[in-house]
Amino acid sequence: MSAPRPQAEGEAAPGPPRHSGELGSTQASHRLLAYSDALLSIIATVMILPVAHTKIHPDQKLGESVQQLLLTKIAVYLMTFLIVTVAWAAHVRLFQVIELIDDVLALLNLACMMLITFLPYTFSLMASFPGVPFGIFLFSTCAVVIGLIQAVIVAYGFYHPYLLNHQIQVSENQAFYKHHILQIILRGPVLCFLAAIFSFFFIPMSYVLLGLVIFLPHITRVIIWCKNKTVGPKEDEESHRLEAFTFYLNEPLSKERVEAFSDGVYAIVATLLILDICEDNVPDSKEVKDKFHDRLIEALSEYGPNFLAYFASFVTTGLLWFVHHSLFLYITKATRFMGLLNTFSLAFIGGLPLAYQLTSEFAEKSHNEIEAIQVSCVITFFASIFQFAIWITALFHERETLHPLARYGGKEHAFMFAKLALYPCVSLGAFFLTCLLSKFSTAIFHIMQIVVPFAFLALRILVRISLAIMKSMLSLSRRKNVVLDEEETCLSPAETLS
Amino acid sequence: MSAPRPQAEGEAAPGPPRHSGELGSTQASHRLLAYSDALLSIIATVMILPVAHTKIHPDQKLGESVQQLLLTKIAVYLMTFLIVTVAWAAHVRLFQVIELIDDVLALLNLACMMLITFLPYTFSLMASFPGVPFGIFLFSTCAVVIGLIQAVIVAYGFYHPYLLNHQIQVSENQAFYKHHILQIILRGPVLCFLAAIFSFFFIPMSYVLLGLVIFLPHITRVIIWCKNKTVGPKEDEESHRLEAFTFYLNEPLSKERVEAFSDGVYAIVATLLILDICEDNVPDSKEVKDKFHDRLIEALSEYGPNFLAYFASFVTTGLLWFVHHSLFLYITKATRFMGLLNTFSLAFIGGLPLAYQLTSEFAEKSHNEIEAIQVSCVITFFASIFQFAIWITALFHERETLHPLARYGGKEHAFMFAKLALYPCVSLGAFFLTCLLSKFSTAIFHIMQIVVPFAFLALRILVRISLAIMKSMLSLSRRKNVVLDEEETCLSPAETLS
């Protein structure tokens, strides 16, 4: 049977690559990847639930309980988030090499997904029982099987070369690529396999081995770098040819997949609180009858803070998504380093609903109020400052990574700058204001929440006005000397803003 | 400022439509829609959580408790699922008219999303307190505000015509379209507004009005149809010009959005059980120490059925996604009717994890075992048969809706048929087998779960073999009369399969 790509969008003609494998017809992979991204983004954020559902008694000091949380559950959340993101990055890398799929690859990928979704659980088992061999064994085994499936996917891809990336497909030394990629993919599983074995007689060694999995690429990079410095570059041209699987920070990362993964995380986080509300906050009809005499409003007013927290967290998450969306409209090429910054930003965003829940829970109790609000401000600040960092990174290589309009001197540059700077500035401002005016901290926080959406709506006008003011001020100060160059005024406000 | 579309994919040149609105630069809407789809798919499935978390005591009869569930929570789940899907369909329709967005539209859309995510909760309030005015009032108000925001979006779009669909943009009677679309969009909110008012003095009237919102389009369709039959078609040509907003069953529905929404639902449903597992099934370290003497395996074996249920539901959901994915690869144009069938399929898929949880919980208690397994089979059957119905619908208009390869006589037709028929056949078979051999029902069920993935892997080979067998049998029987035409053999097996 032939191997067509029945895809309507973009490629008008199906253009069947008639290399005709024995099994399966070839398909474009975009939907498989979208589904995988959706699964992975859900899984990445799942460990925030145990954090969010930890009950804090209102009479307990928040300071202590936050510290308790920080030490165990938040650490587990952040670690699993990073682990899933690493798995996601490996998946992206894999499907940058394999560009078309068939039924067998789709099913193999589903099997791989199933095990990746199990990773957070095995990790939290390992974290809860650091001294028990079985926890480590389970986690390592899971990682080994995931790596093996990925290796099978690569092997299958090279066995049916028409599925591969065009660059590799036309290349002459496919065997070298195959060897290179399999080596990188299997490095992790081998270490995990050793960790699984060591778990039964020498547990510390297992942890060292598992730690090695994360740091090995960086270590090898450093070693190669040192070698090149001392001996001089050697056979570097061969590994340079392949764009993926280099572990360089400027290795390209599929922009669409970064967007899809981020969308998933933002969507889950935005709805995290409504899930709780739908499940727990529908009042019992008997209780309403007995306690509130069928007055539903009164019964619901008990849950008031929960609704407030939901709307606040939805708005903040939504606006941060909006900033992310605006940013990636102008980014033309995403790199691995940007992906890393994006991961950090997303990890903090996962904590947002929790923070807002705290603020609204303690709003009236005033005991832990300021701490909760400050934690919210700090989380918002970090989530947004990492977005800002992506923008700065993009500006460093603006010729490759940014759309002309957003570069220095571009028409959208100042506006983009303002959009990205808004949340860091506001959250930092709110944080310091609550320190100074601790009495009015709730008021400050609520004003911030209400003002920010309108600030975004009117941002373009605000930027224009401030640009105009700056321009006139600049022209006033310089009028004596020179006639102003239009280009320069476009550039300078952005610099003064920072 | 100019209005560029900084989009890398597909449209190589940014091609800025320099109609330059006052506010906001124009952007392609695909990511906004992807994010909306993610939010909506999460929200659509959220009301399954109260169903899934209803505790059933092992000594209780499942028959009764399932009936209890069926009457309240499952009904609420199905209704909210349908309501969210209706909201989703309205959203799709809206953004088939508005093709480009700017910042203002993005923010308006986020506001709209926030209220839609609140709908399930207000609906479940209304369902729990059918006699309390406030519940109805809240739901109606929510619907009114959503409708108003959508109307504002449409008005904004027509105020900045470069954002609109090309068909409307070049049309001469834009005012007619604007009027027509606003009328349809505002019809719902007006009825809901009346329902909100009536809720305070005559509740039944409110329910009638809310019911009207759903059935009004169909009623008007019937009235128009009757009119056309008696008086003859009149000014039909004007409403026919606009493809969207017709409420005809063959009105086109954006295929990408159907895929994105379905992907979201499949992803959420597939991970529904792991969310529970991650939250509740990490054993307490103290308990493990005291009760199991630090033997983690024993402690975990208590949760064994949960893990089994997770893997089973992930595999089934994953494979149903795989079928859906294969189906939509060959569908070139989705219609509203297909969307409806897809919704039904997805609604049943939402129940899958719950069903699997039941089967594994009762597997050893044998009291409610058969019922649980049969419920699982029935849900799987309906989820897959609605997918099959999409395929049948597509075949009816195969020239417009199907890729040539999947049409009658196409090379992929028989294979596609087998893929779609596999799950309905297997689940139906398992259902009847458990009726006949009730003693072995668990064994049958587990065998089914293990066999199906492998059947999918080997399906192409199986289909080929059966095609070859049929071909040889047919040629044997016809040899006396005529030499066989190759084309015909390709066609016939699919018919005999059904």
C-alpha cells in the first residue's frame, strides 16, 4: 500500500512519498505531537495538587506551614516539573529527527507517554521513601523503559528512512547519525539501569547515578570545551552538522511545541481552582435547608473567598498567557535556552493558584495575610521575570530569533517591552508597598488585580503617550544643538524604560 | 502603527494588511484558539470528577449505587458536557467569522473564557437546587454576560473589517451580515435574561426559556422548512450566502478546532486517574514503617487495582484517540453533524476512567464485578460506535468530506473500516461473553484489554490477510464466469466486513 500524507492544511498536494513501508501509511506528526504536549503539560503540573490540597489551619502561623510545605511538597512539585520538562525536551528532540509518523510509531509513542505520565508518581514515591530500595528501583525502571522505547522509535525511523528529517534523509552518513543519536538516547537508560541495580545494595550510588543523568550532557560539554582549549578543535565538523542532539544552548527547539506545551500548562493552571470549586463547593441541599432556610446566596457567601481566588488566578494566568502569546508572535526561532527559561516561568505559574488561594483564605483573618500576599507577589514576579528573560535572550541574537518589528528600533519594540515589563514592575511594586504599608496590604493587592487587566487594554495608548512625552522632552533638551533624527527617538525610550 | 502578522509557519511573507487599526496589531488567531480549546476541553470534563470521587462501599450493591449516580451526578456531567460543547461550537462559529485578532480581541476572549469555565459550576448549582431562584439566576446571568461579550467581539470585528473572514470582508452587504450574526448571537442572551427575571417569581417559565435556547435554532429550521414546503422558497438565497451561522447540519466546522478540542478531552481523560493516584496513593511513611516494616512493595500492592485501572483507562483512551486521529487524517471537511457525533463520543470517553476504576475495585469482590465490567463494555462501545458514525456520515458525502484514498474503492478504505470497527466489535463481544460466561468475566475483560493494542499493531497485516483470503475465495467462486476485475475486489471486502 502506498504512503500518502492526507493533510489538507498548508501542503495542498498530498505528495505521496512512495517509499511504501511494509506497515502503516505515513502521516504528518503534528497532531500526535499536540496530543503528547497536552498529556505532558497536564502531568507536569499534577504534583501541585498535593501542595494545593494541604490544609492549613487559620490559627496556625502561615510562616511555619509555608516552610513545611516548601521543604517537602513544593520541592517534589518543582522536581517533577523539571523531570517532565526534561522528558518533554527529549521528546521534542526525538521528533525533530523523525518528521513523519505511521501507525506503529503512533502506538509506540502512546506507550512512551503512558510511562512518562507515571514518572511523577514514581518520583514522589522515591522522594517520600529516600531510603527504601523499591522507590528508587521503580523510578529507574520507568526511566529505563522510556529510554528503550525512544531508542526503538529511533531505530524504527532509521529502518524506514522516509520518516526522517530531510537533512538526515539526504545525508550520506546516516549510519553515523543513527549511532550518534542512539548513543545519546541510551546514555540515560544505561545510567538508570545501573542505578536500579545499585538500589538494592548501595543506595547513595543510585542517587549519584541518577544525578549524573541530568548533568552528563553538561559535563561532556565542559570536557569537550576543555579539550578544544588545550588540544585544539578536533573532528568537530562532524557533530556540528546535525542541528539537533548537540545539547548546545542555542540548539533550535520547535517553536510550535514550546507554544503547545505552554498553552497546556497555562490552561491547566487557570482551571486548577475551578476543578476544586466544582467538586467541593456545591453546598449540600440538606444543609442549605436546615442552616440557611433555603437561602442559597448566604450558603454560597461562605465560599466567597474561593470564587475570588479563582477569578484572580484565572485573570493572572490568562494575562501571563497573553504576554507569552505576544512574545512568541515575534520570536521566529526558539532555542533550548529559551525553553529552559520558559520552563522556569511555567513552574512558577503552577504555584499561582495556590498562592491566590492562600491570599483569599487569609484575607479576613489578617494573621497570615501579609505573608500570603507577599508570597503571591513573589511568585507572580518570578513567573513574569522569566518571561522577560526570554525576551532579553531573544534580543541578544535578534537577527536570528526576532521578527524585524520587535528588534531594537522596530515599531513594536517599545510596546513589547512595556507588555513584558508590566507584571514584574507591578508585582515588585506591590511587594514593597505591602512591606511599607502593611495595614493596607489587602487593599493594595486587590487594586493591583483590578488595575492590571485595564492596564493591558490601554497599554498601547499608554506607551504612545509616554513615547510622545519622552520625545518632546528629548527634543526640548536637544533643540539647541541638533535637529532630531526620527530613528533615534524610536530607539531611546526602550532603553530609558529599563 | 502598522498591522503585521508576524507568523513564521505557512505564510512565509508576513504580508501586513496595512488597514492599521487604532488599537492593537493584527495577529493570526490560531494560538488563541488552541488555548481556548484547551480551556474548554478541561472544563467540559470537569464534572466527571464528582462522579468519579463518589465512594461506593464494597458491600453495597453496585446496581443501586450506579442507579443513584446515574440519576444525579452523571446527568449533571452529561448536561454540563453538552452545555460546554454548545459554548465551544458557538466559539468556533464566532472565530470562523473573525479570522484575525488583535490584543483587544484576545483580552475579550479571555474574559469570555473565564465565564464559560464558570458555567459548569453554576449549572451544577442549578441542578442541585432546582427550586431556588438564585441558582437559575446565576446560571442565566453567566450565559447573558457570555453572549454580550461575544456580541461585543462581533461588533468590534465589524468595526475593524480587516479582522473579518475574507468572504465577509469583500462582500458588499456587510451590514446585513452584521445584523444577521448579532441577531443569532443575542437571541440566547435575551432568552436567558428573561429566564433570570422569571426565576424570581415563576420558576417553571425560566426552565422553559432556558430549554428554548437549545431548541430555538432547530425550531426555526423546522418553521422555515415548513414555510418552504407550503409557500415555496423565499429570500433563501440571502441566508445561503453565508456559510457559517446557518445551523444546517452540513455547516462546515473548523477541522483543526475539532481536533484540538478532542485532543484536550482525550488528554484530560487519559490522565484523570493518575491525578488521583498522585494525590492520594503515595503511602504515608509512618504507616509503612509501622504496618509493613518498611516494605514498600507490600504497601503499594494495596493500591494495585488503582494502577491497573490507570493503565487500562490510559490504553483504552489512547487507542480511541489513535482511531480518532486516523479518522480525521482522512476527513477533509468537518461538518456540524460530525461535530455533534464527536461530542457524544467524547462524552462517553469521559466516563471511561470511572468505569475502569469500578472494574478494578470490584475485581476481587465478585459481588458487583459483572455489572462493573458490563458498564465498562457499554461505555467503550458507545464511545467507539459514535466514532464509527462519524465515518459513516463522512462516507455519505464522500466527495466533499473524505480524502480519495479513504473513499469506497480507495486503498485505505478497508483498513480504515477495520480500525474503526475494532473497538465496537470487541466491546460488544466482551459484553455478550460476560453475559454467557459470567464466571470468567474478569478474565475475558483482561484478555480484551491486552489483546486490543496488539490487534491495532498488527491490524494492517490482518486486514491484508483477510483481504487476500476473500479475494481468493471470490475468485474461486467466480472463476467459472468471468475474470476478476482488480478494482472490484478492492471494494467488496469492506462491504462484506460490515
